[in-house]
Amino acid sequence: MQKLIIQRGRPAGTTTYEAGPAIAFGMAVRTARTELGTAQETLANLAGIERSHMGKIERGEHMPNLAMILRIARALNRSASELIAATEKNLQAAANATEK
């Protein structure tokens, strides 16, 4: 009988987050940033995040952890609950669009 080899880590091509909420959160951040008239690089510096990572967050390619969400909210002069509420609205809008 051959021993089963189990590899550590996640399988290739899989993600550790759900794309829908990540995209909705990224849209909320981008909307808030553009309302302020702030450049992505400036927001990243204020939040203590690499600019390239901020771009990935806004595109929904990365889902930030709670500490990073709090830093982004502070940099946007908003509460984290405002960003989450905007994220929920974006998710609902996306769900409504797919139903039609």
C-alpha cells in the first residue's frame, strides 16, 4: 500500500478569500478615495500600506485583515463601519444585477 503524500498549503489556483466581498470592499475604498480627491499612493502612505497592495485591494485581488481595514478607514477619515456598509451596498447591487 502506497503512502498518501499531503502537501502543505493551499492547492494551486485557489484563493483564501471570496472574490465578491473583496471586489465590493475595493469598490467602497476606491469610491471613498475618489470622493476625497486623494491619489492611491497618498492613501497608501497614510494607511501605511504599499501602493501596489492598495491597488490590489481596490481591484479586489486582496482582502485586507481587520487591522488593515481600520487603517484604511482612518486614512479616509471614515469609520470602518461606513466602509463595511458601503461594501454591503456594493454586494447587494451586484446580487441585484445578476438576478436581472
